[in-house]
Amino acid sequence: MARLTQWAAAVAAAVLLAGCGGGPGGRSAEDGMDRSAAAPAAPDGTPSARLPSSLTSQRLDWGRCEATAGSPAPGDEWRCATLKAPLDWSRPDRETIGLALIRANATAESTGSLLFNFGGPGGSGVAALPSYASEVTALRQRYDLVSWDPRGVGGSSGVRCRGDRQIQAAEAIDVTPDTASEVRAYFQDAADFGQGCRNAARKLLAHVSTTDTARDMDLIRHVLGDTKLHYFGMSYGTELGGVYAHLFPQRVGRLVLDAVVDPTADSVGHALNQTKGFQRALDAYLKSTGQDPERGSRKIADLLRRIDATPLPTSSGRKLTQTLALTGITLPLYSKSGWPALTSALTAAEQGDGSELLSLADAYNDRDGSGHYGTTTHAQRVISCLDAKQRPTPEQARKLLPEFERISPVFGTFMAWDTAGWCHDWPVPGQYDTPRVSAPGAAPILVIGNTGDPATPYEGARRMADELGKGVGVELTWKGEGHGAYGSGSDCVDSTVNAYLLHGTVPKDGKVCS
């Protein structure tokens, strides 16, 4: 099973399928390049003289977008290009890689670019932005909408660590191992996956960190001709935005961070946060069906134990394992719109048919009808394991079981083992325990927390706002359900975000939308 993702746009789609005043920042009317824009800033915000002109002066060749894996070609309003970026940011004058970009011009007079990252890590912005554009029509009146595939993702040297047959075979691995042999198989599979990533990514494996991508963002900003970065980051994209603000505080324009990753949590802390968040979402779902959350959770846990012993048949001929069942339960909790599908799938599973839970699991795992899997989870793992320095051992994970299972009888066992399994025997070391996001001197950054968010629990928003610094982090709370807040049905949230991005209107810190 993939780690519980922080990939807002793709998860929402899968569920459905199964202050500054004035304008946002200048451009030259001559060619779209602001000639006053210096080279990408160094960590203190001063221009960097180390980047070669082949990077800072590159002109993007915007052309027709092609279909991507799993997504058809978007309409003619969308244009795609490839940006050159250093493979190794410590040696920017050497080897480069290509970063895939997508853009749709503003529908009225453009005052700059609005860069989107939809989370993951590992999500393709090139694939996601066209389908998301209908949610931001108001913003497009003023901004060119831009996204990209971060390094190691999709069209930007995307990493595939396993073939389809290997991925399907690994679905039989028990992610809540009960016996010594299951524990050995679980960690051997993790080690094998890491080796597959090393063989596939080679030199790139050590250069796909969040810090690398934040530096890419500043190069994107510069080449697009924007003096400041205007950015909408969702889920993991909030961590990326925080790291950018820390590296380039003077380049911060208007940044929105929605569905916020807690920057104070290490890898075990993130697992605890998500265990609490998904159990909280499951409780809300169970209450909506008239069930007592404690009893309902025990019933689901009992169902998972029965499936662990005897996988369920499905209409496809494949078996629904406990791993796939847990994955299928997870997906609908990302959005309240997915709750009816969860009710139907659980009812069918209780009656001995695993088909609906398997369909939900396949959507989460990015598996199409022909048995081909996408690579979002591959990129998610290579990025997060390069970021995270913490490497719990199998024995340390075992000791975490009582605490995690006390928090959630449904998700706790998986999440505890995952603290050790996710980056077990990873070929390259991690970079930090927690990301640095303090951004003294930056313009106000809007930080949005949703009290019912399962994947990035609400408490992380306040911590991000605090870590950004006094006068920088501005918290907006939505009392809702699902992963993320903007575009989820709250006029209060949407109007507050639009006023900030379009007019520079900064809300009062602590504003609540109910």
C-alpha cells in the first residue's frame, strides 16, 4: 500500500471517478520578461551570481501539449514547454535536467503567473492543472495559470521503480505483518523497492529533494519574468511553499498554503498526525451514517482481520487482500463526496464481495483497467525518503504499535509499521528531521486549515503559521470535511483566498469560516 498521500487534486478526482496592495508583480510589455528581475536569489534573498546565463536567460518554447500517462491532451488554450534546471544545485554550471511546464494565459490582462503545486509529493502538475482550472476561473482573469512536474515526476525525468507485474505482486505483501515471516517479507519488499528506484533514477535519486524543487521554483519564476513568486500550494505543496519562503523570503509575493503539512513533525510525528486525522475523518463518516464511531471502527477493524485471513473474491478475478481493502477504505475519506461510495463498498464487503473496495483501491493506486499503474507513489517515495533523515528500525516500529493502535484500530497498525517500512534500507540518506520554513521579512502568507482534514490534520496549519514567523503566517480556518478547503463549498474560504490573491487583501490572522 502506498503511504497515505498528500496529493489533493488527484485524490479528489479519483473519488469522483470511482498584505500587499496593487497588482501581483510586473512584466515587460515587450516580451513578457521583467528585465529588472535578478537571477534566482541565494538563501538570504540576494541575487545569485553563480547561475550560468544558459539557465537564467533561457527562453521557453511554448507549444501544443501532448497527452500524458493517464491524461488526454488538454485543449488548445494550454501550452507546454521544457525548462532547463541544474541536476545538482551545488554545481549549477554542469549537467541539467528538463522540467515539464504547462500554462494557460489569463483570460483578461495578465499581471503575472500563479504557480500551482497539487501535492504528493509526486503529483504531476502538467496532468492536474487543466482539470483543476475550472475551480479557479476567477483567478485566471488576472493570472496566467502555471504548473509543472517536479523533478523525478512525470515529464521531468519521472522515476519508475517497478514494472506493473511487480507492483501487482507486491499488493500481496501484508502491510500489517503478524508473523516473523510476514515481517521479513514486508521489509524485504521495501528494500527491493529502494533498489529498483536506485537502478531507475541513478544520479537523480540524490537530487529530488523538496529543497531542490524549491530552487527550481525560483528559476521558473525568473524565466517566466515574475519579480515575485505567486503560488498556490496544496497538501505537500504547502511544505514546498514553506521551504521556498525560507530560502527566498524577499521573493515571496502572494502564497496560499491549503491543507497544511505540519512542519514541526518528523516522519514518526507525521504518521501520528495522519493516524489521528484519518481516524477523525472515519469517526465523522460513521456519525453521518448514524453509527457510534467506536463501535463502527471496531466493526471495520474486524472486517479487515477477516480479509487478512481470507481475501475476498471480486468480479475481476483478483482477490481483495487486507492491504487493498485498507487502501479502498482510505480513499473516500479524502472527500465527503466519497462517503456514499464507502458505505456501498463496506456493505458489499460484509456480504463477501470485495469488488467495490478493490475499485477504490485501484483508483488510489493509479491502476487502470488494463493493469497499468502510474508512478505517483514511486516519485512520492523517492522525494520523501530523500527529505526525511529519520529511519526507525523494525523493532522501533514494533514498539510504536500500542500507541498507534490506541489512536486508531483501523489505521494504526499500518501506520506504525510504515514508519520503518517506507524508507527501509533506502539507498541515499535523508536530509533533515523537519523542514526549515521560517521566513523573516517575507510578505504575509495565507495558511488554510480544515478541521476535518484526514491527510493533513488541522493542527498543522497553526504550526506552519507560527513557524513562518510573526507577521508572515496568517491562518484561515474552515470547519469542514475532506482534504483541503478552497473550492470545497465554502464561499467564505473562496472569497477570502480570491481577495488575497487578486487584491492583496490579507485577512485577520485566525479568521474562521464555518
